Amino acid sequence: MGTQEFVFSQVGSSAGPGFVNVGNNCYVNSVLQCLFSLEEIQKLCVDLANHNIKGSGNVATAVSHLWNLRKRAKDLAVAPVKFLAMLQKEWPEFLPKEQMDSSQFLYFLLNSLHNELLVSLVSPKILSSNFTDKVTYPGVTCCIRSYSNFKETPLKEDSWLSLIVHSWKYRVKSPISEIFGVQVVRLTSCSGGCSYENVSCRDIDFITTIFIPECESIALSDCLRSHCKENFLTDSKCDFCKKVGTLRTTLLFGRVPKVFVIQLGRFVQRSPTHFHKNNAAVEFEQNLNLADYVVEGLQTQTSYSLVGVTNHSGSLQSGHYTSFIRKNDRWYEFDDSRVSSVTSRKLDPRKAYLLWYSRLPRVVPDGKSSLPTCSPINVSAAPRPSHLATPHKLQTTQSDLEPAPSPKKAKV
């Protein structure tokens, strides 16, 4: 390993070394710090280093190499030169020495690792787009793609939950999808009285992008309610009764992951060449519960704790990325090669761009919550959304409620 990958720096904290900015790569550094702080990613890197996971490609190899450098760095900062060289080869959109968007980098990294570390090559059976066949049961329509190597499992009539469970069970799996995978479910119904209802499941998402309205300040809970609110599509043709009327759609989560990453939609394209940044203060919570936005009956573990924040200051053309990471109930700021201990007051709701939430374990047997004792950040209590006041009641059987298959070691 070349010594050019280590650089003396003011690190001096137990949170870990910084990454050197070798040329407008702060957007890479800030994401990598949040990623490497996760226990699940740390374990994955150990498995890659010990060759416990087969099929790793160039991206996984580069991530493992950088992780090992970081472990050896001690009081030195790490210059990710080999990692950036890999990006130049593997990421078509990568522009050396130029500022780019941290969320785009995270999308590339997670999708590349997912594709390189696939566990199952059987594609999801129920999708919301690019489907070839449509199967209709009484009152329920689902989109289905057929595969010759897939033994079809009968779907229970009138059971939305069964369709969603099947979609999740036969997803394409990897260590990345088991950590970050979010199942997005869209419910559609006809308001014309024909009782038509449709459930469709999108391909698994790794990042959830939340729209932010133009305002001075807004709570993250309000943004989530808006993301999952009912929408009414007027002058739309119902696939069942063929009448033109109003369709009601609702977006919910079928399954939520171990690590829930929220991208705050701060950058809005107003012309082919101009992006506007929304600097609204998004008041985010230390403890987040997604129970109101998950299809009832699918998942009980929906409580999360904030473990990292990727920040953006300035404009898209001349901005800077940093990250805040919580370790042992203390917050640290990572600003390229500089690492410092800070308080939660340093977290700025106007600069937060990516929010990293880690799912909490189940409630302990004595009934006490396992929430951490650290104080909340900008807590904004809000009532349950009106359209979710009565949870979606789905017909279930015991087999529907079986947990998702446990992750297996990756194979090709």
C-alpha cells in the first residue's frame, strides 16, 4: 500500500480518521464517513476482507481496501486516491476534480455493491412498472412478471398483504438490500363505486427521497406525511370499470430496512441548466417511528435512531459537504481530514441533506423501550395523518405474517 494514501492531519479523536480532500471530493468523503460508521457495513467489510463473501467486483474491492486503510490510519487521515481512481473507471457520470452530488454518489455506490454481491438471481415477481402480464382477482389487481425458472406460488384472493409478502420474498437479494432495502407499495382505488383496488410494489429502493416545500421551516414528520398522503387523480380511466373519473392513490412502505436513509429534496431543476437549492430548515427527530407509513401487519420494528447526517452548505455549484456521526452517544463532525467532537446543537436543520437512521431492536421483554437516552433534536410531535387514521386492514393468514427470509452469505 502506497504511503501517499496516508496524510498527517489534526484528527485526535476516537471517532476515526478523516478523509483528505484531494480535489473537490468532499461529497465522497462525507458519504463514506456515514457509511463506515454503520455496524452492518463494518461487518460487510470484514467479510469482504476475509473472503467470506464471494463475487466481489471492483467497487466492493475498492470499498474493502479503503476500509482496511481506515483501520490502519490511527492518527493519520486517509487520502482515498485509489478509491477515486476506481470511481473514474466504474462510474460513467464521475467527473474528476469537480464537485458532484453526494446522493448521486451514494446511489451509485449502493447499487454497484448490490449488483456485485447478489445472493439471489430470481427477480421480484410483483412489480409496478415494465410488467408483461396483469392478473386480476376479485377486487384486486396486481402486476406480475413471469419467469421460466420460477415456480409460481398461488396468490390468495382479496389479500393485498399476500401480494406484498410475495413481492418481498422473491426480491433480488444482496447484503446491501438486506441493510438498506425499502419496499414501496402503491395502493390505487376507483372512487366511481366499482370497488376496484390495485396494489403494486416497486423495485426495492435504497434511498427515500422526500420533497421539501418552499418555506422557512418544516418538520420532517410533515414531509413524511406529505410523501405518503392520498392523491386524487382526476379525469383518469379506471382499468376495471373503464369509466373516466377520479382514482385515489396512496404511497406506503411494505418493509422498512435496518438503515433508513432519507434524502431531503433540496435541489430542484428549474431549467435544463439551472438548479435551485431549497434552504428550508427541516426539523428532524433524534428518534423516528415509521409505523404510520408502513402497511399494517407487515412489520413491527419501525423505530429508528438518528446515527448520521450528511450536510451541504452553499450552492450546488460552489458548496461543501460535511458529515455528523453519532458514536457512543456523542456527536462528531467530519470535515474532510478534520474530525472534532461536537454537541447535537451543532446540527443545522438548514444544511441537513442525507439523514441516516438505524433501526432499533425490539422492545425488551419487561416492556421498557430500547430507545437511547440521548436528548432529542428538534422534536416535532404531530398527529397521525387523517388518511391513515384508520390503518389499512388487509386480509391476512398466519403464513402471510412469516418474517422475510434471513440473509444468506452472498453467492454468484
